[in-house]
Amino acid sequence: MTNNSEKDRKMDSIVSLAKRRGFVFPGSDIYGGLAGVFDFGPNGVELLNNIKKLWWKANVYDKENYYGLDAGMFKHPRVWEASGHTSGFSDPLADCRECGTRIRVDKELEAVGVTADEKMSEAEINELFDTVRDKITCPKCGQKDFTPARAFNLLVKSNLGDFTSEGGEPVYLPGEACQGIYLNFKNVLDSMSPKLPFGLVQINKAFRNEISPRNFLFRTREMEQADTQLFVKPNENKVAFETLKQDRMDWYVSIGINPDNLRFKQHENLVFYAADAWDIEYNFPSLGFDELEGIHDRTDYDLSQHMEFSGVDLRYLDPETNERYIPWILETSVGLGRLFLAVLADAYQEEELEDGKSRTVLKLHPDLAPYRVAVSPLLKNKPQLVEKAREVFAMLKKEFGNVAWDDNGNVGKRYRRQDEIGTPHCIVIDFETLGEEDESLKDTVTVRDRDTGKQERVAITELVGYLK
Ligand code: GAP
């Protein structure tokens, strides 16, 4: 069992490694940061892009009848009315009467062991809140005197296209990425003529005015969501939903996540339009098991709403029966920040070594690692070694692209550095490569494995195949 302080320490270590090694920086860092916003650094953007590539491959290229999209972020103001976000997309907040600090009541209730569902009404939340007020203290001043909870809308407003001084109707930033898919359902039908069941897939940004962004990338105000929306015949949702759930769980295992850190959780209270909803939970450091991805049977709600609000017929014409109907939508949605955190946490290990020292290593799936391999000359002041290492570097770079050149410090330090960013292999060009000590070893290099630390001699001509 891992206790809480160990889990907190692991989160702190991951946050620190992420900054130290160029994965994730606090947003607007030189100005003291901006809560709930993070920037991905040189190693982070590589890891993030690799996650996206594997996700896209699994959800577009490996599937039949799945199509990608990339919708504009700004949308017509009616979209968020049709989707229910302007009226119902909120968190219950209360103010401390002593110092004005705002708390998120559902989270505070959770912390004292009371489950408040996100679908509860303001009155229901307040009823629960009143039963435990004596246990909830203000995080700033320590008082227990709060206003009643009230709904706080999470949509982020912009002034796009508004040139009046009064402020016209706001154009919102997207509260969820999937609306861009629903808005293009008809365009895809008209341009691609897909037959049901078919999927539309998108990675796009979403923004939420979270009152208490926390736990690093877990709860942020700006996020990217990777969504699949499977359109099915109304009575063909159940089997497809089960297949989808398993498919998504299997994908996490396929990218190297430990199955013991994953589990399904069914939602107890469904929003009124949903037929079923599950989370895939990950055992996050500091939090324990919590939502990584949502899998939702959204029925015909989204397309029906957009049909009503836009006045455009969004029904599908069934080529077999000649019937027109609104397909049901089965959705999978994962925040890439949360996924990035899960990948980092799962790969992160601190190991004691035989020489009494320790190392930190990211045991990332090779297809996710920022660099596939690092190349270095044993000594950077020996021109023959550097020249040979440069040749090997150029050859591998042509093949893989993401190859690191590392000649800083001694070889031991280079290994530690590459371990910390998860590089699966390190190649060292030494005097044996030049054939100075043993002619039979000429044009071979040392290849060190990140996970075992074992070293092998491999001929330069066989390196590409070996690494693949
Ligand atoms: N379209 C469905 C939808 O947006 P959601 O459960 O609100 O559903 C889907 O969000 C996923 O987006 C979550 O499972 C989580 O991975 C991610 N997510 C939601 N809010 C987030 C936040 N504030 N910060 C980071 N990720 C978030």
C-alpha cells in the first residue's frame, strides 16, 4: 500500500522533474504564473505529440469508417444554449463570510466524506452542505462561516466580434471540444457519405473557469480534449458501447499503462438525456483513483438540440430502409493533460542502484519517449570519436528524427539525464568503435538499455534494425 504522504511526494517529484527536464512549465512563469494554465517545454511537446499520434492512429487509422476533424474554437452563441452550457454548466461555490475566499462546495463535501453529485440541484447541494458546515473550514482564514452554495457558470467569455462599448452577446470559448463535431455532422454526411455506424474524431481545446485548478495537469482552466463520437442507429447502442469501453481500456494498456492503475467506474446519477456513462479512472499520485476519460451514451440529445436550435434537418437518411432518424452518439473524451500526467506518473520510478546510488527513470513506451535514442562520443575533446559519433547521429536522425546528441559531462551523467527524460537507448562511440584496441570491434558501438542498464556491442550497420 502506498500511503498519502508518499503519493503527495511522488506528485511533487513529478512536478519538479517536469520543470527541471523541460516537460511542463507553469504558464506565464516569469510573471509568477497563471493558475490553471501550463506550458509544454521541448521534451513535453514531444511526449504530448507522441501521445496524440498514438491516439490518432488507434482512433482513425486502425479503424474503419472513422474520420478526423479540426473545428474552429469559437462558435455561434446559440451553440452553447443548444448544448445546455449557458444554463447548466456550473460548479457550486460558496464565499467565506470572514475573508471572501471562494470554495467549491462539492469538493469540500467530498473531502469530509460526503458524496455530492455534479447533477444535484442547488437546493440539494445546500441541504448536504448544511449537515457538515461545522467540518468545513476556510483554507485561507480557518473560519467556518460560509454563504449558501450557488451555481457558478464555467464557460469562459470572449469579446470576439464585439466592437460596442456596452458589450454585446458574448462568444464563448469552448466548454467542451465535442460540440465542434456535432456542428459538422451534416457537413461530413454531405461530403463523405459515411454509413452508420461511423465515428468522428477530434483533438481540440476546451476552457473551463475552474474555481480551484489543482493537482498539476489534473484540473486546469485550459485543456485539450481528445474525443471520439460514434454515431449509431438508435437501437444499436448497447453492444457498441461495451465494445467502445473495452477498446479504450485496452488502448491505455497498449501504451504501457499498468493495468493495476486503471479501472472502470459507472456514474451513479446520469444527466437527464444520457443512457449510460462510465469513467476510466487512473490511480493518480496525490489523488488516488480519479477520472481519466469519460465514456458516455449521449442518446440523440446533441443532434436533436442542434436541429431544434439551428432549424437545420440533422436526420440521417438510412439507405436500407429509406427512413430518416437522428443517430445516437457514443462518446469517449479524455483530457490530454490528465493523460500526460497519467503517462508520466506511470513511467516515473526511483531506483536504488548496486553502487549505492539511486536514479530517477521514466520507463516510457519507446513510441512515447521524447527521444528514441541518444548518441554521444565517449570524450568530446577527441576529434576522431566526435566525427564517428556525428556520422552515427546523422544516420539515426535520418531514420528516426527524434535522436538526441549528448556530449555534456561524463557518460554516467549522460545516462542519468537520458533516464530522466525516458530515452530508451543510449549509444556511445568509444575507442573500440575506432578499432584501436581490437580490430574485431571496429565499427561497433555500446548500446545501453534504459530499463535494465545492460550494455551490448552492436555493429553500426545493424543499429537501425536493433533499435526498431
Ligand atoms: N464532451 C464530454 C466532456 O467534456 P467531461 O467529463 O467534462 O466530458 C472529458 O470531460 C474529459 O476531459 C475528462 O475525463 C478529463 O480527462 C478532461 N477534463 C475535464 N475537465 C478538466 C479540467 N478542468 N482539467 C483537465 N482535464 C479536464
